[in-house]
Amino acid sequence: MNFVCRSCGSKNIREILDLGDQPWGNDFIKIEKNETNQKYPLKFVICESCKMSQINYTIPKERMFKNHSYMSGTTKTLGLHFSNISDQILEKFPLKENAYVLDIGGNDGTFLENFKKKNIKVLNVDSGVQQSILSNKKGIECINDYFNEELASKILKERGQASIIHGSGIFFHLEELSSAFKGIKKLLKKDGVLVAEFIDLKSMMQNVAFDQIYHEHLLYYSLNTLNHMLITYDLEIFDAQLYNIHGGSCVAYIKHKESKFEQTSNCKYLMQEEINYGILKYEPYENFAKKVQSFKIEILNLLKKLKSQGKTICALGAPVKGSTMINYLKLERDLLDCAVEINPYKFDTFYPGTKIPVVDQSKILDPNYYFILSWNFQEEIISKMSKFIDGGGKFITPFPNIKVI
């Protein structure tokens, strides 16, 4: 294996879980085009030197992040979460006049809307074409580009340093990881704060949520491994909080090493909890892989049993994580009739790697069962579907345990 660790450059890489060759999970091709998705290796590995979890294959960023269909404003749950985080940021770190907030990978500007409403200056950087257009339409200036050291230097020259730099789900997407953190180091004010939101690795493994592993997610952070990497850029985590969003996410508050902020007791507690769990050892990772293989057998048995009884089953939602699920399980139309969506960018496409059509949810008859692929938003989704429930419809939820609701 020629792959080297994305964090420390070590060649000592241990394979944990092979999810097979899979398409890029956001490669929703219109049915009328009759094209086939290209497939790439999808293996979850760990660096034996720095213990950073990652995947060992990179699809070029230009392929994944320029023309994709994910819009952060689609779900109310995420909007409320962003509103909560922005309020906490302003409470903890009051901004001075003329300060500005930079969002790296800010998608359609949903996070920055909360600051703009309070007349705080904002700047979005996002590589997605449609996302940038939507952000600019909201009056939230968006630079349609990939964030790296070169772009950071340009922003620094034009706008000066940022008081708050935020990134939700972007820091495990970065192909130019070192360049991006060098750019952040340069662009963040001396007393500024970097707010990094990421899927919590410990929660992911405890929930057996292997569908969080896909080609856009190059790295999988714990507080300990992220902090170990940040120290090489003279940055460090001083506070952290866990949230339920996305099945377990961490919000880490990061400062310049020489900054006055003291590490909080909660941050120390969470980092010690990871150590106690064994985040820097191999056993939790190996147990996770075994549970994923058991999950596969159990869910396939359930779907086959329901289909043998003549039941109709549709996937509810077509998130990128659903592509990992469907392709790992090798699902096709014999077990899933279709997938339904509310995001118009995904209507009339095939689920990547399959012939399972993705259709407008409002235009189909409800099935007997909905298999919830957007399980991280299942409370919001189920709350909107009282008519389906009243009609006897049921939901299959995958994590943390397979349940029929």
C-alpha cells in the first residue's frame, strides 16, 4: 500500500473495515442519461503512528465538491443547531466592532444567516457552484473556491484577520489538509477562535454508524487525534461539547497555542473519556468492524423477510450516507422499490451504483415500510408523516439498533 497518513505522513497504516468498491455517494445521475457510476475503493483505516482514522483513497476534490446536491438549508433540525451554536459563540466570545465571521465550506450560508441577522460582517467560502449562488442570493458573500493557504493570504490582504472561523463537517473533507490549517493559522486573529464541527468518532463507532464512512469524509476525528494534529500548526483545542446532531457530533473550540484561553474542565473530561474508551488502541475499531458485519446480516434478513410477505419498502431520503449503506448491502430493486426525496436536485436520478430510482416524495403512494436512510434527522422526518403512520405505515431505522417503528 502506497498510502501515507493524511495527518502525520506515516506509512504504518492498519486496515479496519473494507466496505468494497463504491461510487462517489453524491453522484446522482439523471435516469434519462443512462450512465454508470465509476467505483472506487472504500476502506476505513487507522494510522498506527498517530492513531488518526481515515479512508485510504482520495477522489479528487474537483470531482466531489464542485457540482453536488447537498444543501444545508434543507432540514430544520440543522438550521436550529446552527442557530444554537452561533448564539453560544457570541455569548462566549463577544465580537468587537468591524469583526467578521468566516465560514469555511459554508454551503448555502445557513450558518452565517444567524450572524447577518445581528448585523455582524460575514464571509462564506464554498466550492459548490449552486451552494455559492444560493449564499450570494441571501446577501451572504461567498467566494466560490477551495479554502487553502493561498486563498487565506488573499482574504487576509483584502479583509484582515477573522475573529471567528467556523467549519461544519469541512475539516474531514480537506484534501489540502496541511495547506488549509496553515491558512487558518495565518487568518485567525491572535485572540480569535476556530470552531470545528465534526462527526464524533467514538459516537460513530458506538452507534455502528458505518454509513458515515464515505469518500467525502477523508478523516474521522476524536478530540485526542485532532488535537495531536493541530499542535503541529501551533493550534490547540481548549473547549469542546458533544451534540446529538448527525448521530453524535463534536464542536471543538480551537485557539492559537499562545492565546490566553484556558482548557476547560469539560474538554479535559471528554478527552479522558475517549482514552478510557480506548480511542488510541485497536480493540474498539476491531469491535466496530465486527458489529458492522453483523448488522449487514441482520438488516438483509429483515428486508428479505418483509419482501417475501409481499410488503413494499422504499428508502426514505437519499443522503450521501445512504449510498454507503445501499452499496455495502448490495441493495437493488428486488428489496427497495425506490428512494424518496424532498431535495429537487435529486429527483429522477438513480441512487449511485444502483438502478434504484430517487423520486419526489410528494408524487408517490406510500409503501408499507420506509427504510430511513436520513436517520440522523429521523425525529423531524417522522413528525411530518402522521398521515403515513395513521394509515398503518411503519419505519425501519438502522442505528444504533435495527428497529421497526
